Amino acid sequence: MDLELEGKRALVTGASVGIGRAIAARLAREGVKLAIMARRGALLEELASEIAAAGGTKPAIILQDMMAPDAAKRIADAALAALGTVEILVNNAGGSRPLPVDAEEQRWDEALTLNFHRPRQLTTALLPQMVAGRWGRVICITGKSEPDRINAAFAAKAGIHSWAKGLSREVGKHGITVNSIAPGRIISEQILRLYPEEERKRHAAAEIPVGEYGQPDDLAVLAAFLASPLARYITGTVIPVDGGLRRYQF
């Protein structure tokens, strides 16, 4: 299927590894010109070289710590300087933040800044030029809605779901869609570090109908579709990619 993405321009945050890297690589294969952002420059350089070697346009690299006070503005400015315009924004950067019941406020502030405020601020910074161009795609990589403990990232991602839904109603008239993708157990550095292979196998057999943990590209293919002109009538959604792990029906 031709996703009609050739020549579009995208910014992918958290692109050095895992889901973000897979989304960037998938968009590049569809002919998208990229700016890729993360903290680890060597991994971004490696990805950029792989994309160029495969025949794509070498992405612009943006090194940025999302926790810097003016991170959103710096990232937006750098992406616009490199690409001229950003038509597709993939808000992927973030991180799990399990906390005790009595966690200090500073730890909550850090988690909410990383997982809620920075994606919101970056989107807000890039929206005016999407509105001017009468076209845009905002895709937020979020998280599960069935918390098994207190995790500040889950709370922040639930906030993203609500904010993104509200935003979709404001910007739809400008040809802009806003959607969230909620990953299940997708293989990543964190998954490999926290869950040994035998534990992954036991959990997948017991809880995941398709019987295995997902690969980053299982999610990247959906992100590429949502980024495309073909997905013009899909907005305000939260779409799980979890092999059937979630038990709720909608």
C-alpha cells in the first residue's frame, strides 16, 4: 500500500532506540524527511547512517535533554531550521516512573514534566505552522490504562489521552489529526533489562493472546499509517498495540 507519505517532513522524539527508532526507520522507508531527537548522539548517528545507506534522506539530528527548562522550544526551533516545516510530530520521548505512595513532589514534577508537559509544549510550538499549512499529524506514544501500581508515567500518559482528545476537536478543521498509540509489552531496552526471557515467555503465554511480546515495528506500522493522508478520518483515538493484553473492551 502506498501511504502517500513521500516528501512529508516529520520530527520523531526519543528516536535513538526501541519504538522511536522503529517509527523513524519506517517513516524513512516511506520517503519521509526526518529530524530525529534524543539524548544519545552516537545512536542517532547510527540510525541516520542506516537510513541514508538504505536510500533515504539522512535525517537531521537534534541532541536534547527533555528535562531542560526550554527543551520544547529548542527542539521545535531545531526541527524547523532543519526541515523548513514539520507536518508530522511523533511524541515518543518519555519514561516509566514507578513511585511509592509517599513520593516526594519533586519526583512527581519530574515525571509529569517528561511525560505530559514536554509533549504538550512541543506540540503547541509546532501547531501554528501546521495550521498555516492546513495539514498535520500529531501521534503520541503513551501507555497502558490498567495500572498495577503507582507509576507517575501512567498518570501523565492518561493526561495525554485526555489532552490529545480535546486538542483533536480544536484542530480538526485545519486538516490536523491527533492520535495516541498505547503500547503493550513491546521489546525495548527497559523490557530486556527488567524482565528475563523466561519471565517474558511465562507472562506472554498466560496473558497475551498472540503469545509473545511485540516488536517495535509492530507499533511503527500503525504510526506510519496514522501519519499518512490515508488516515485523515481517524482522530482523537487511543489505539492499543498489545497483542490483546488489555482486558477492557474499548
